[in-house]
Amino acid sequence: MFDQLRWDYLSCYGHPHLHTPNIDRLAARGVRFDKAYIQSPICGSSRMSTYTGRYVHSHGASWNGIPLKVGETTMGDHLRKAGMDCWLVGKTHMRADAEGMARLGLEPDSLIGARVAECGFDVFERDDGMLPEGPDGYYDPDGAKEYNKYLSAKGYDSDNPWHDFANSGLDAEGNVLSGWFLKNSSQPANIAEEDSETPYLTGRGIEFMEAHDGPWCCHLSFIKPHWPYVVPEPYASMYGPEHVLPVVRSEAERQNAHPVLSAFMGTKVGEAFSRQEVREAVIPAYMGLIKQADDQMGRLFAWLEKTGRMEDTMIVLTSDHGDFLGDHWMGEKTFFQDASVKVPLIIYDPSPEAEATRGTVSDALVESIDLAPTFLDIAGGEASGHILEGHSLLPILRGHQVETPREVAISEYDYSASPMAEKLNASVRDAVMFMVANKKWKLIHCEGGHRPLLFDLENDPNELTDLGNSAEHADIIAKMYDHLFTWARRPSQRTTRSEQQLIDMRTNSRGRGVVIGIYDENDAPLDLTVKYRGRKARPYQDHTGKE
């Protein structure tokens, strides 16, 4: 899993300048999915859906820093039950439910407590990557912890080498050119390429595989091409303004924008990426980070080939969300156009059963929550359908199906803890949005009494014309709302009993003496009321001595 990797910034997805031959080779040996959607356009929530196989509405970790509550069953829980280990190398953006753990007496350093605190993973190395520092301290004091130790041991002399070397340039006078300032994106990172973040984590992933026998699931979770947008040479010089694709936006789109979308366009990052000089500084660096990632995939795949592991290892390549990069007058990822919510998804299945689908492209409507049940299917486990809300993709990978059972894809964004809520003067209750999309239409619902947004994905694939206010599309809007309401009414919190157990419970109380609504004993089957027939008892006075 890469962080903030757009689906269309790989050559196998059609990028004309950014050639990614190693990832393309994986696609040629597997299945490339063209309609893979995330469940929330922000790191933490999206990842929690991938790790649990559940929608944000179900697991509740609805924004960065909001913990996954104790009791949520994760990919690791499902896989270990099926006899497969589940390990982390890299980022999760998980925050532990410390209050819930304390309430239940779960010690963080116990085996169970550690797994609960780490989103169900056993940890080989956790590296959330981010170690920014402001006047109030570090954003994440544990960010880049082991990586900074590695850099310090290599001689990168700083109290925060993650920032000063891996994510910043250097001028001729020795001044650090911080990667936080977008104008410095065109500067090469002041670090040897092999010591930068992506090669480091690739090496750690290989070290994990060298030390562990299967069966295992390894979540090799990269930090880049997420900002800060800085990359070392030779990648810093590979791309220039001439490789920056035309921006996808229109003046009419901005002038006629829905009030919530307009507010997101008007953020500081949106205003920055509306300037061409910003795009021309950032996007070449973003492309360089992806090119470096592809080269590291080549390194990883070569190791798998050399060791014979390519023959028994399923490889899934994806991202947690995209990056607007100025499209639709926005930066970052927190809205629902495809630049953000559609992600690359390539799955290589080494089994002979997958021969028929090698090198194919699937048009199936797929969600990130499908990965957990797919992995469980591979492990030979039985999916808990009352908990896992996704669908195994194994039938598509092995040519038995061409579609998933779903009619629509769902994505959610809860911005109640974001500065955007204050900007929109939205209450905690109203600061939430939902996307419901099929292959033809995408509807976005914003709480707070706003009208919906609607895009015709077939005739307007760039999503430039909002039809949410069109009377001619009232029937379409109503139908998409029906899909959203059907989804919202699902019994997703009923996770302690399976469907079969509930079916069994319909009748099992009949044999346990509960007799309701029976006027005469002969109105009920004899075998069910046998304990109530032919019984004798003395008057209570005989027991108490009272008259």
C-alpha cells in the first residue's frame, strides 16, 4: 500500500510520461482493477476500513486520530483464526483506543493488548513516517522512530534527520530547505537515494520475509508519495514542467460550485494548487517519488523471484487514497472526485487457477473493504458475513465471476474534527458527507440541509459538471438516494451473532419452555409442553403450615 498514490499516475493506468515498468509487469501477470474505490478520502479512516473490511459508518474511526474502538475485529483477527499470521511493516495511521483498553484491563504490552493497539497486526516495524514539529511539539512523537535511528547511525547528524535530510533540500550555504514549503519541492532531498524512505521500507519488508516462514500476510505500507513532496536524485531531475499534465478543472466549475465543494476549493492548499507555479514545482517531485517506488518494486519482485517466493505469494498493490494536485481547484484528497477516491488496485495470484485472468483488466465495482475477505478466502477461512462487509475478489481473479455483488460503491467523509467544519460553520452532527456511485452516476450527499451533487461518469468522466440542481435528473437523484438509504439501513452493528445463529434462534426457544399466546394446552404440540403436563403439587399450606 502506497500513501496518496493517484490511480492515473502509473503507466499501466495510462499516464503518458510516468513509466512504471515494474508495476506494469505485475499488472501483466495479474488483474488490474479499473473501478476500485476507497471508503473515506483521508488516511486513517480509509486504512481502518481496509484493515477491518468494514465501512467507516460501521467501525467508527471516522478521521485521523480517532481510535478504532476496542472490539472491532480486524484482518489480523480473521487471518489468525484461519491459521495465517498478519504482520505490519510500515504505516497504519492507527490510534489506539487507550480509554477502552484501560476499561477492559488490556495492558498495551501484553500480546492481546499490543494487537488491539496496533490494529490487529503483529509489528515487525511500524513507521507512520510523519515527524513534523511545531511550537506545540511533535505531530506524532513516535513518527519515523526507527527510521530516524537508522539515519542517525548512518551519520545524518540532526535531532530530526527525517525532516532535515529525507524531506528537505540544502542550499549552497548549508541552509535546510524544508520540504514543507512547496517551492522547495523542486530541490533534491539532501540524502543518499538508498537511505530515503521508500528504499528503507522496501529493505525492511525483505528482511521480514527472510525471517518468517508462511503462511503470513505482510502489510508493507509505504509512506510516499505522500507529502512532503521531496525526492532525492536521480529522481529529482527526471521530470519537469513539460511532464505536468493539463489540470482538470474549469472556471464554470468553480463559479457554480456547491457551497460545500466551494469551501473545500477555498482552503489554503486548494488556493496553492490553483497556481501553476505550485503544480510545476510539486508534480515533478510527486512523479519522481512514484518512479522511485516503481524501481523499489522492481527490487522487491527480483528478490521474490530469486528466492522462489513469487510462486507462492499473492501480491496486492494499492493506495489509501489519491491526490487532487490542483484538479477541481483542490489539493490534498478530502472530496469525492475520482482523483481522490479511485485508487490503483493490482492483484497477482500465483495459483494455477488464476491463469485465465492474467493480464486482464476488470471493470467490476470494487471497494477497499474487499481485501480482507479476499485474504481470508486465500487463507482457507470462512468469512464472517455479519462482520466483514466486503466481498472476496478470488472469484474474479480465478475467472468464475466478472462482477462483485454490489450495485454501488460507498465513501464517507466526517470532517467534524477538521478546520473545514469551522469554516463552514457546521455542527459536529452536520459535518459529514457521503458518496454513492455506480458505473454511470456519482451522487454526493452533504448533511446540513444542502442539495446533493451529481456527476454523469459516462458523459462527464472528468466530473466538471454538477447536475445536482437539475430538475431533469430528479429521478436519477432519487434512485441514487434509494441506494444510499438502503446501505444506511444495513444492520452493520450486529456483529456478535452470525446470520445462521440468528436463524437458529428463531426456533430454539420453543424447545426451552417458552409458551406465549397458548390458551389451551391442546393448542400446542405435546412434545413442546410435556414438562407442563401431568404434574402434581401439594397446596402451599402443606409446605408453610399456614391456613
